[in-house]
Amino acid sequence: MLGPMSIKDVLGKVVGDKPVVLELDVARGVLVARPTTPAQALQMINSASMAALRKNLTQAAHEDRVAGLVVHAAPPGLQLAHVEELAGIIEDFAAKKPTMAWAESFGELVGGMAAYRIAVATDQIWVQPTGMLSIGGVELSITLLKGMLNKAGLEPQFGQRHEYKSAADRFAAAEVTDANREMTGRLGQSLVDSLVEAIARRRGIFADQAWEGVNGSPVTPERALELGLIDRIGYRDEAYTAVLDEWGVSPEHLLFAHRFTSKAALVRKLRPSRAKIGVVTLRGAIVTGRGQRSPLGGEQAGADVVDEHLRAALRDDDIKAVVFDVDSPGGSAVASDFIRRSVLRLREAGKPVVARMGALAASGGYYVSMPADEIVAHASTLTGSIGVLGGKIVTRGLYDKLGLVREALPIGAAAGLMSDASEFTDDEWARLNAWLDRVYLDFTTFAAQDRGMDYDDLERLARGRVWTGADALERGLVDHIGGRGLAVRRAAELAGLDPDDVRTAHVGDSGLLALLKPATSSEVAAGATVRLPDTESLLKDLARRVGIRSDGVLSLPWHFEIR
């Protein structure tokens, strides 16, 4: 008759005790957010998610049976801030376990920087003999649409607060302004500076050597070896054979990192943590109402939905602090202010809030983040853009070119204010400017209050200017450089909790099931989180994606992705 089994015996039978080598194949894709479409749900079958990697690699780093991690460093198809997040997760694991990255090539003449940034998070880097390091920095471009719009018979009329709010330039300027050129150039320089710093730090080389690799790109494997940018030249089979022999394991011990089951995780399930850190997500353009999701890939963050989730966190006594996960180019001013109020209510109730910025948290995205106790951003996060713009594109000339007759009949003195049928009158310009001044004053005043800064100091950093996370940290607009893990840790510490003894819980379903759950009242974080778009909405989304529309007066100046 068998005696009672210990927890250790049970865990040994469930997960086994044989050695494990974890694998991360970036070529298979990494999902940043929870699936919101059937296609994304299918992708999860063979792709890792950032959340699974964060959890599994953190736990695996403390297990004796885990021998190390092998990374296939391929182009990830992620924005640079998400590449930073992934690299940070790998670096944390590498602090405790051996790691290796291999690549056929880091780009071919172009496009290798993101994959190489992931690779430098590991201890040793292999590249095959015919590969190269194409890590030549980033190029940003400024495109002005006024000439094209005028040729089509369209006349853009926009006001902006202030000179760096360059969406107005994009539509209405005939040439690139000094302010626009200065801001865009500084963004690019800051991004490359951060990448070079990471390369030098992780490779243990001087910054000049890292810059030589960047400025000399494409770099041959032999030259990369001389500069200390890689460790070995060889094919995949050679890389695997070398490290598996070094770690004393065999190929049958390989396991994808996102499929790893940790003994520590099973122990926590048997003895669940009592304290929760709530995670509330805001992704996409900020709009009033519930928002909608476009088949074209556009996503909106409805203020009603975000507010519901923040209120749910407020009511949940088990949630002791909140991580507010923001990835947004901004949008509506009133929707952003509505969400800001919900964040402040959490703080007033004694629940700390840490805003965690993704690739974008600018304009309205900064508005909703700034009331948090602390803000965590990536070095490459685009943030700030504390400014406002508004205007319209007059279509009268287009109608004339097409031979169409249109007569607008406004009923009411202000009915034609934003009509595309006619230019602004002097009185209408005065109305628009008064509104822009009011929104800008609200934004800057609240930002100064939330960040504990003198108004004049804050306003000098505002004026519509976009900053990288690295530059924002130096100027007091954010508090920390890091990712989700750091945000959770700071939230726990602000709540007086042990960061290693808390669990995170998503508040409100942002995935497919949310569309099926019935809501019982507006106090319940359930029910369809988005409206299905109609034809007009699809056309507006398409126009926005090519830069002809914005999502509101607190929108980022451009559709901007850094990969």
C-alpha cells in the first residue's frame, strides 16, 4: 500500500525531472496582445505570446531542470518597443541561465536591426557563413500631402497647438518646417542611440565598436566577429550541436518556451496568491462610446469600455493595484479626459496605478497615462505629443473638377463650422482657435498637475512634441524604462506587496469571448466591447491609414511604426 505523496513527488510525476532546453522561434511569430480575431486565435496554436514568454521564462529561470534557452533570431514583425520588451524578457532569463541565439542572417542589406536586438539579449550569437549583419540604423521620412490634395481640388485648413503638432503640417504645409525636421530627427537619433547602447552593454564592447557595426552595415560575419558583434560563424545544426553538448543535453530535451510548465506555477495553483494586480488594457485610437474593430486591422479603444474595466478594478477588493497597459496614438480629447478621471478615482481609493506604455502612448495616449502614480515606457516608445490639432479638408475644388453641383444649406450660425463644403470664415477660425486653446490649456494644466511639475516647465516640453521613452525619462515625462514585468513590480511595491507573491489578472475580456458575453448593466465589465463597423466607418479607417483623417484633436501627428 502506497503512503501519502508529497507535493514534490506529485510535481515530479506531472512535469517530470528530465533536463529541458527551451526554444524560442521568433520566425513563428510572437503575439503582443490577446487574440481579437479568429485569425489571431489560430496563430496562437504555433506562435508564442508575449504573456506566455514573460511568465514561463521568469519561472524557468529558477528551475534546476532547465538547462538553457535557444533563440532563432528572425525578423519578428514587431514594433521596436515590443522588440525591446521581448529582449528584456530574454535578458532576465540570461542573467540566471545560459542562452544562445542563431540566425541565417540579420537582414539582407536592410532590415536586420530588430532581429539582432533580440539576439544580443543572449549570451552567444551564431550566424551562418553566408549571412550578414544589416544593422544600419533607422530612416524616418516626412511626407506632406498638401500638393497632392490641392491637385485633387482639396484645400486643407488646420489649426495646431503648437509648432510640433505636425499632423497639421502634413495636411496644410507646403514645406517641411524646422520644428518638424528637428523633432523627427531627434526621434531617429534617440532610437539608434538606445539600440547602440544596448548592443554595447550586452556584447561587452565599447560604443565605438557598436557604431562601427551600424555605420559599416552590411557587415560580413568575419568582420562582425572581429568587432565582437557575434561569437561564432556556423549553420543551425552546428550551433545546436555545440550548445547542446556544452549544456550536457540532447535534442529530445528541446521544448518551445511557451509550452513549458513550471513546477513553481503548479505550486502556486495549489497555494494561490491572495493579492492581485489588475491589468487594464487600452489599445488603439481613443474614441467616445464603445469603439469598433475594423477588418482592415484598425482598432479603437472605446472610452466606455476602458472606464468599465477601470471601475471593475475599483470594485474588486482582491485587486490591490492596477497596471494600465496603454498602446495608443491618441484620439478624442473628451474620451481621454473621461478615462483620466477613472484612473484618478482608483488612486483616490488607495489603489496605486502604474501606466505601462507600449509602442505608442502619445497625445491622448499620454493624456490617459499621465495621472498614474508612475509611468513605465520602453526606450523606443513614442510618447508626449502634449498638443492639439483640428481642422478640415475643403472639397469644393474637387466637386468643381468633377463637374458636380453642390449647394450647402447650413441651418444655424455654426452649422457649417466643420463642413467640407466651404472654407473657414474669420468667425469660424476664431471659434476653432478658441476650442484648440481651451483643449491645450486643459491638457497642459492637467499634465503639470499629474506629473508634479511647474506649468511653465511642462509647457516647454509640450507644444505637440513627440519624444522617445528615453528622452521622456530625462525630461520627467515618464518614470522608468522597462516593460510589463517592471510595471507589475512597481505596482506591487507601491501597494506594499511582495512582487514575487502576487498574480496578475486581466480585468474585462478583450478577446473573442467578450463579443458573446451579455451585459446586465453598465457597472459590469462584460458584453460586446466593440461595435461592428459599417461601410462608412470602413472608409474612414482606410482614409486614416493613408493619413487623410485623424481620430480626434489629441491624435499622434502621423501613422508611425518603427520595426
